[in-house]
Amino acid sequence: MKFAAVLLSLILCAPAFAEECSPDVVQLRGEWGQARFAVELADDEAERAQGLMHRESMPQSAGMLFVYPEPRMVGFWMKNTLIPLDMIFVDSTGTVQRVHSNAVPGDLTPIMGGSDTILAVLEINGGLSRKLGIAPGTQLRHPAFAPDRAAWSC
């Protein structure tokens, strides 16, 4: 009977165990727990320039992942952005280096990543980082991070 219960549990949980990395999903983990966001990928100049401008809303479980060809110093502004955003600056290992919470819609003040080691930036709805506990040291999982360097590889 116990074996049947374990087997049933494994079958019901199979999607969680089988979850692979996907370009349209970002997973985060830290001492606070785990979170998952469906993301749009902005991995070329045109997509990064457009970002989340002109959007009136975004689902709580969604975001945009900006990926650069190599680590660099990055800065963002909120021109033509209509919703408050959290910007999560991530290095090439997928480790969060800085979080900027509640960027103000329309503000032209540059929001800098803080160092020249940033490979990606995750934008999610404003206030979610603080609510979930996402902070420097949190690990992000996505195929954009080389498996041999990633803190949490695919």
C-alpha cells in the first residue's frame, strides 16, 4: 500500500520533476522560497529598446527578461512605461546582484544595474520582489545562463 501511495505521488508530481528550462519561463529561488514567471525574452537591440513600454497592465505571474550578449554595465529608464516595475539585475551565473523596486512610470531618471557584470535584467510588476523576498543572492534559472557557469543550471 505504501509503495502505491509513493508511486501515485510521483505520477501526480511528474510535471514538477520533469519541468525543463524554457526560454519563456524564469525560475527564481532563495531562502524565501521559489517563484516562477512566464517571460517575454528581449535578446536583441530592438526588443530591448521596446521593453514593456506602452503596456497598461501585466499579469502578476509575467515579466520580461532582457538578455545581453556579454556581461556589461546596464541602465534603464521608464520613458513611455505605464506600469510600476521591479528591475532585477542578474550576473552571468544567474545570481541577483541588485533589485530596484517600484520604478516610477514615465520617470527619465536612469536606473543602473550597479556593476559591469550584468548579463540579464528581469522586469516584473512593481512591489513583487519585496513581497516575495527576491534580493541580492537569489538565483535565477533560465537557458540564457551557460550551464557550466550557472549557480542553478538547467
